[in-house]
Amino acid sequence: MFMEIIGFQIPLWAVALGGLLIVVIAWKLIKFAIKLFIALLIFFGLLIGLDMVGVFNWIQTLMISWL
């Protein structure tokens, strides 16, 4: 069985294999994006928490007092 795409006859198994490959690559890209999003959420959450505690103000006063 063949499938005709833009004037070319391509075997159906090649179309199915190409579709499967696209699905696998898309899934890996989505997984990477989700991991990156979670890592950024944790990073910015830590920054907000440190700012609320006052760590950055403490570091700034230390640096000013040394100069």
C-alpha cells in the first residue's frame, strides 16, 4: 500500500514510522519544557523566599559596611 503526497508515492509503513518519530520527539520536547518550568518555579520561589526573609538586604548591608 502506498500513499501519494505531493506527487510522490510513499509506503504506508514509512508514513507511520515518520508519524511515530514526530510523536516521540514532541513528547520529549514537552517533557523537557515541563522540567524546565518546574526548575524555574523552584528557583524563583527560592529567590522570593530569600527576599522575604531579608537575606539580600543583609548581604547589601555587609557589603556597604566593608567598603
